[in-house]
Amino acid sequence: MVACRLRKIDVETMRRLLLLRHAKSSWSEPGGRDHDRPLNRRGQEAAPRIGAYLARHGLIPDGILCSTARRARETWDLVAAEASAAPPATFTEKLYDASPRVLVDVFRGANPKAASLLVVGHNPGLQEVATALIASGDLEDRERLREKLPTGGLVVIDFAIADWSKLHLRSGRLERFVVPRMLEAATD
């Protein structure tokens, strides 16, 4: 079971999706391929804070899917170093520059035994799929998410389904929306 503060996920009837946009990346290599862009210093500092947040709040997923882009892989490596109980990631090209439709298909194909799934990917796809999946949750957080999913942003969505294949739009509840800047200022 995955704990989240006092709220637990019932693995028989619930699924939790954690969407993590890669941390801030560098544009400093002229002529380089977008897929090969590394994290910049700010991204290298923010990603471990997200990992520590996941560990501290019991948000360690059962499964991890990560884009093959360098900035996403580097983000995951830094997050995983802080969230040491996390299983190994599966890297998939499908997450790079994915549309919301492709992302939903990827989620539906996730391991049915995984009650919680972390996906490390990119905008605009992650922001668009998050807003399309969410039907309820904190209104202020939902509005902030509609406006922007910043680099290093983490969106946690709960679904009342027992299998990822049953996932559909407007069926999730936004459990939380966390950005690295919030963690800089917070003591928790």
C-alpha cells in the first residue's frame, strides 16, 4: 500500500498516477538535438527536492515510466537517489513529445499490479493530459495546473479504478500539485 499523509490507497479499488515534468534543462548547446538536452544547475538542485518530498510523504510508486530524453532520465536519476525505495524505471520513447492521447494509452497499458505509477515526461503533453484526467480536487490547485505545469512540477491524481485499463478522462481527483519553488520555501 502507498501511504500519502493519512490517506491510503486501497490497491483493490484505487490507482494513483504521479506525473512529473522533467526538471529545468539547459539550452546552452547550440545545434544540439532537443532529445539530448541536459539538466541545468537549477534542475539539478530541484530534482532531489522532489525525490525527498516523495520519500517523506510516502509517495513511492510501484512502477515508473520515464521518457528517454536526457533531461527526463537525469531528473529520474536525481529523484530516485532521494526516493531509494522506488523500483527501477522503464524508459520509453513513447513519452517523448507525447500527445495526451498517447499518454492515456501508455497509462492504460501500465502493469495492472502497480497501484501507483510515476511518469516522468514533458510538456505540453503532461499538463494537457493532467487537466483532461482531473474531474475534482482542490479548485485552486486545479486552476494553477491549468495555467502552468512548471519544470519539476509533480501532479498526483487518484482514480477509483482497480485496473489501469479502465482509466478514462474526467475520472480523477487531484490529490496534490507540488512545484520545486514551493519546496524551497517550505520546511516540510
